[in-house]
Amino acid sequence: MRINRSSCTAVLVGKEASVDHATMIARNEDAEGGINPKRLIYVPAQTASREFKSTFNGFHVQLPGDALGHTLTPMADTSADGEWGESGINSANVGMSATETEFTNAAMLGLDPLVPDGIGEEAMLSCVLPFVKTAREGVERLGQLISEFGTCESNGIAFNDVNEVWYFETVGGHHWAAQRIPDDAYVIAPNQTGIQEINFADSANFITAPDLQAFAQKNHLNTAREGFNFREIFGEDLRSDRFYNTPRVWAAQRHFQKDLPEVPESRELPFILHAPRKISVIDVAMVLSDHMQGTPYDPYGRTGTDEEKSRYRPIGMNRNQEMHILEIRSDVPASYRAIHWLAMGMNPFTFPLPFYANVSDTPAFFKNTTNDATTENWYWLNKIIANMVDPLFTKRDQDVMNRILNFRRAGFALGSGTVAKNDAGLAVSTADATAQLTAANQAMADQAVALTKALLTDVTTMAADRLTLQFEKGGEM
């Protein structure tokens, strides 16, 4: 069985840590290669029970009826490897980001092996999000599925609603733990186990597999003299993590903690953090676009050596496929408080767009992604631009860099301006809001497409002007 190791970075923000008292769960999806076409769709509510069977690994389960409608970002072609829904918000205003590939240590995997036909990240969102009405319910439902069927991989999964943010991590085939992120805190999660000390007496903030503590005790897994550090007991800690994972935590934390020491390889960077200022959607987007700019490790930078520029794995890179920020706001009516921010392509060269989640459909330019390259859908349009821009960025082409900077500024302005304008004009009733939000998403998408196609023309022209001149001298008549 082929496991798709999706190497991502997640950002979680509690409601008191955000500038507008919204909860946020965000992640960039990275693929093994440079191309993995994605789309944004809306899945309508369903009343009938049905069987879910994964084409990826054969996992199957009978799903209950009364499934809630929800947004989803699946693969363009689901016929071979399944849905890989990745992110979505349901009509109860619950968000789910599934999932972040993680790694469990060999001792735990020997005691509780992964289950080849267990539930995996390909199926998690489709089997959980439509059936929960709070973030806590999401944790409980996913935990029950893993305890019953096992899982085929180690993952981190995020849930949020208007009040809470939860992070859920699997270790081994049947064991897991989830922590409620404090309201005034934020989290940066790369591809490694993150949760630290678990208080089993605090059921308001921790939920775990029923036998997690007893299992660790029986098998002598906890080497600490006191406490129960989930990361230390079950997580993997290899030399490669110092270059692949922890530097991303360090780079992301630098956006908020300006006094961080120069220790990008430190395994001791904490899971729960408190920023000295409030965090916005744009802050989160900038974190997920980070390529270690301002340090010697920036692959596009001027100051580092060739070795330094390739030493650490950045967050924003050419393997980015989509970036989502699932925002559940508390200062507007429930009918339009959920926004599914979405970018596709290479994060440093694009921007997220605010799609209201309580809709009946998504714009065709975003849902009709093909497996073949074209300028007529959002995924490929941004990938084509990135393929032309990246080599010019590497050469520090200032005209191109300025053009991308201005493009991103315009995109962020479009997003924030659209939300403010639409919020001011929305009706309170859900029935009216659904139609208005669907139309508002389409209008915003049209503007974004026009802006991006104009950039395509500009960068194509600039790239052509910079081609090495080659010609043959014509023969004389």
C-alpha cells in the first residue's frame, strides 16, 4: 500500500489570541512531488445512511444519516486514490483540517502496529466532519473510529468551532490523544508529534484513547520520573528532524516571538505558545508562506552560502499545493461566521481567498480542477505562474519580486475588503444568507481570477524577455 506522506505545516489560533476573537486552524498541504491538483467543492447535506469505502486502502465503514453539508478540498481525480478531503467547514460551523503526517517511534509501532486497512487521512474528513456539531464532538468521533478500526498512519488533525480549537494526534495503530488549545495561545505544528504534558484528570482540556496511560505504563514506555509527556513517550526524534521539522517551528515562531534565540534545530521549542500581540488571518498566511526570509537560510536570499540556503526545509516551497485557513468568527451571526480561506499553488507567490462556507455551491473556476495543465482553473493557473516565477526569484530578479509583492498585496486587500463589504450587507436569516454568500463567493472569485490572469501575462512576458538569446544567421540569397 502506498502511503502519501503529505509534508505540511499547521497553525492553530485560540479565540483570545486572534485579533477578531475568531478561532483559526490552518495548514498548507504539501505533496511528495510538485503537482497534486486540488479543488474546492461543496458537499450537500444527505439524509440517508451510506457505506464509505476507501479506494486508497479498502477501509470501509457504515456512515450515519443526516450528514451535514460542508466545504471540501479533495483531489482533482478521486477515482484512483480516493478523496483526500484535507480541509472543510460544515453547516454547524465546525472546521476540520485532516491531516498532518507525523511519525511514531519504533518502540510504539512494534507494540501497536499501524493497520493497513484502517482509517487514514484520505478518509478522515469525509467520515467525521459531516457528523459533528462541535470541535469536541469531532475529537470524540475520530477517536472512536481509530479505537475501533485502527489507523494506517500517524497523523495530526485539527478541529475548531466558535469557542474551541483542538489538536488530535495518533500514535501506533489504535492510540491517540487530543488537547484543547488554550484560548490565548497559538500552536505551530510540523510533521512531528507535538502534544507535551497530558493531565489525565483534566477532561475539559485533554481527551485520549481509553487505555493510553495504562498501555504506556504496562509497556514501560514512559521514562520520565514524573508527568506524561506525549511527545517524548511516543514521538520520533531523529537527526533528520533537526533539518526537516524543527526549523519550520522556529521560522514560524519568529513571526510573533522576535526574541527567539538562533536555535532552528532545537527540539525543545514548546507546543503551546503565547504571542505578545494578537494574530490575524494575514499573519497566518504569511507564516505559511515563510521561506526563512531575513535569515541566511532563505533559498531566495542574498546573504547565505549555498550550503546555508539548502540546509533547512522551509514552509513556503514548490511542493505547496493548497493553503487553508478555517476561520470561525464570534462577532457575526452564525449564518455567515465561517470562512474557508483558500490558496492554491506555491504559497510565497499567491494569497488566500475568503470563501464563505455556508453556501450551496462553489465557483466553477475553483471546483472544476483537471489533471491536465490549463489556465482555466485556479490550481493550475497558480502553478503555472509559480513555475515561471521561482527561477527568477532564485536569481533575485527585482522586477519579478516587486510584481509578486504587489500582486500579493492586492490579493490580501481583495480578501479583507470583500469580507468587510459583504458582512455589512448580509441578511441575518440563514436562507437569505446562503444565496447571498454563494453569489458573494462568485463575485470575489471573478475578481481574483482577473487579477491572477493579468499577473500571468506579466510574468510570461518578463520570463520571455529573460530567455537566452539564440539565433541562426540566415543564408544569403
